[in-house]
Amino acid sequence: MSRYDSSSHVFYRCQYHIVWTSKYRLKILKGNVAKEVYRCIHVFCSMKKCRIVELNVQIDHVHLVVRTPPSLSVSELVGFVKG
């Protein structure tokens, strides 16, 4: 994996570390729920042409390190994945 990605006229590196928790930090992200969250995040990121560097689903929160194209804002990605 190269340090920078490229498009037709630019080189870029848009990498973000996103963390979010369950409501009231309830410990619900375990077992089949955690597997489904993991799978859905992979599917949604591939739909938006993002590359997952690291994904970790803990029992009460999720860590996501993702590389995005410059045409995609962070708020749009988070809204899409969490929605």
C-alpha cells in the first residue's frame, strides 16, 4: 500500500480515525451483532470507495481508520456508515 493515493490530477492522503459508541455505552456489540456491524461497515465503505486501514469493534464502541477520496467529506461518510 502506497503512502499516497492518486487521482487524475492529484495525489492525496485523507486518512481519518473515527470512534463512536453505543448509546449510554451499553455493552451490546458482541457475538452476532459485532459480526454484522463489522460486515456492514466493510460493505458501506466499499460503496463509498473508501479503504479500511483498521477496524476494531469493541463491546461498547467502534474504532475505524479509513482512507477516503477527497470528494467525500468525513461527515458524509460517518452519516452513511452510522445510518
